[in-house]
Amino acid sequence: MRILVISTYELGHQPLHAAAPAAGLRAAGHDVRVRDLAVESWSDDHVVWADAMACSVPMHTARRLAAEATRRARFVDPTLHVCWFGLYAVAATPPPEDSIHLIAGEYDDALCGWADDPVGSTAGGPVVEIGRAPSTGRPVPDRADLPGLDQYVHFIDGNTSTTVAAVEASHGCAHRCRHCPVPVIYDGRTRPVDTTTVLADIAQQVEAGARHVTFGDPDFLNRPAHSLEIVREMRRRFNDAGTDTLTFDCTVKVEHILRHRGVWEELAASGCRFVVSAFESADDTTLEILDKGHTTTDAAEAVELLRSHGIEIRPSFLPFLPWTTPDDVVRLVDFVADNDLVANVDPVQYTIRLLVPPGSLLLDVPELADRLGDFDFVSHAWSWRALDPAVDELQAELAAIVEADVAAEVPILDTYRTVRAAVFSALGRADCRAGERGAGMSATTAQLRDVPRLSESWFCCAEPTDAQWGALTAVSPSSTGR
């Protein structure tokens, strides 16, 4: 079978979830071509070549783009077999008449099964596989068809910019945060990726020029012993072998940052430069509704704990929910300033609006149920309105500010000040701290430090940007069908 594997978006990284299935399908005897529409343009010629197309949909943004890729592919070849695989394959099910096979969770074996029998597999309906079989023996992700690492996200530390390797030490999550798509599929379970496979994938990306590693697990400390084993071996192979220092970042819940406080000294010594953590809100009631497992005080403690080991934190926020109040937004911008986080927060984080896909664990929460509107079949999510209309208007205003500032490369401190001023102006309030170092910021914040970061903002539950749609709207070099 000639199979076209499509990736559309993987947080700016060279897509692991295109390289891994490519390796598995080739090992099973299939002829595979891989295209990453995050950096490559669409071509009808790829569809003309293929017997089947498999689209990676690890997040909402990718799923939206995959729908357009499928539409274009089916226009070229209406008989083309199509499969979507990944976290969002089942969370946003397309109309049945599209005849798309859907695989969520640990997709490796089911994807190869579909490739062997696409008609029979699709007739069997969606597959949710949480991977009870061990991951040992899986082939190392095959990155040969993908553009070079230099075309993807870079790690920036002061004046230094280096290419990045992207791997995962585990899948799933031990927690069931209600707004997150992971527990919808994994229901509190985690699955380790074989240590040998992870290290071999890191090694091939280091060989290709990577000097920083991003661990993309939903929570790197879901399995702390497993993760530490990988970090220790990574340090032994690369940092203790006289080569250039290999740094890394990972994603960890506030709860786990504090629970496993004893690991940070070793992780810092092994090259950990920053940690992504889903703070979500500075309102404890909201954190309780979302079942985050931490408080605002805990989040502030996590910042200080990591900084005591020389590790910065890059918080992600979910500031706009149906029950958000004006005071909640004020508390968030104050929290950022009070904890010297202005340089740590990507401006897009001030604008994120709750996404409610099918199956969301929030659908049974009264605070959301009372605000739900119609299901939007274009975005494949439930619409909702804020209890206070002014909050919806504020979100739209902040999104416009941030989009314009990012496009114009406005310094992050200036964007924060503009966002802060807009929050107080829209809510008809005077910023009582406006005179304190130009918007209530600490002395350190007012003189922004260099904070290690990636060159692309971290967000996974947002609509595609115009640039992301561009790869699918470019003129194809061929318009011939089969």
C-alpha cells in the first residue's frame, strides 16, 4: 500500500507523530511518503501517488487543518482511503459519510491494521486504544522524509539560538483535569515509551544538529523514575562525553513540581532550562472547577522552587471561561507581575478561550452547562457565551492586541503593559498600581531578564492561524485527478 502520512501542526516541532507512524508502516512493508504542512505546501501530486492518506491529529489545531487536507485530497481522488490518528481523532468525529477511519490513543498497531485492510477497518468504526501492550520493540521514528530541524522551532537562551529535538517519554496522564482532552482518551492512565527508542530518537536528532530537547509528554513527572532514567542516560551519553552541552525542557503540573521537589537539583544539573506548566488561572474557584489539583499559592511556590534551582517556568493560562469575571482577569495580570513572570508568559496566553470539544469532561459541570450554545460543526466544538458580555468583548480586544503586537515584533514588556491597560480600561476601572514601575511590576520585571524559551509560542487548543491555513490554500503544482 502506498501511504501518504500528513502532519499539519505539532507545536512548531519536527513532527514526532509523523515520524513514528512512518517507521511503523514501513516496518510493516508499506511504501510511505511523509509531508509536514506546517512547513511544506500542499501538492495534489502526493495524493495522485497515494492509495491511502493518514493524518496526524494530536491537537485541535491539527485536527482543523487535517479536515481541510482531507477535503482537498478527496477532491483529487474521491476513492482515497483516509485515516485520522491521534488524541483528537475521536474527540471531534467527522460526519459518517466522510468514511474516515479514526484511531485515538496508542495508534501504532491499529494504524498498521488499517493500512493492511482499510475497507474492513473503517467499517469497524472508531478505535480507542490505550496501549496495554509494552512499547519495547517499536521502531525508532523515521525522520528521513521530513524537512531539516533548522526549519522548525529553535531554543533561545540569551543571544544563543539552537535547533531542537522533540520526543516523548510517555503518553497519557495520571490526572483528569476537566478541560483537558487527554483524560477523555486515557482516563487517568499513562503509557511509557521504551527508553531505548527515546534515546535513539534523541541521538539521531543530535546527529542532525539538535542541541536542545523538548519532552512533549503531557506531564514529564507522571512516571518520575522512567523520566529520570532517560535524563540520566541522556546526560551520560551527551553531556558527560565531551560534546556540546545538551539542554532540555519539559511540561509538568504544578502539583508534580511540588510533590517531586527532590528531583529538580538533578534535573537542573542535567540541563533542564525551563518547565512549561498549566497554571490556567489565578482564581482558586476556577482551579477547583477544572480539577487542577493546585491553588494560586501553589503556583507561586512552584515558580520560586524552580528558580531556586536555576530553572525558569513558562506558564500557560486559560483566562477566558464561561464563568470568568472581570476580577478574575485582573487577578491574572496582577499574578503575572507579582511573580515576576512578564518575560515568561507568551502574550497569546492572555487571550486563550476555553475550547469545548465533544466528550469534554466539562460538559457535566453546571458552570458550563448553563452557558452552552449550539455545536459548531466547522470548529467541531460547542459554542458558549460568558456570563458577563464584557468579558467576551475583552477577550476579542486582547486577541487583536496580541496578534498585532506579535506580528510587529513588539517587546513582550510593552505588550504586557498594553494588555494590562486594556483590561482595566475595558472594565471601567482605574489601575490603582499603574504608577508602580509602569503597571504594577516589580523592579526585576521592569528590567526584564532574559528567560530561556522556544521561538514559537506554546498553545495547543486554538484555531489555526492564517499562516497555518496558507499551506493548504496555496496553488497546487498539479490539478490532475486519478
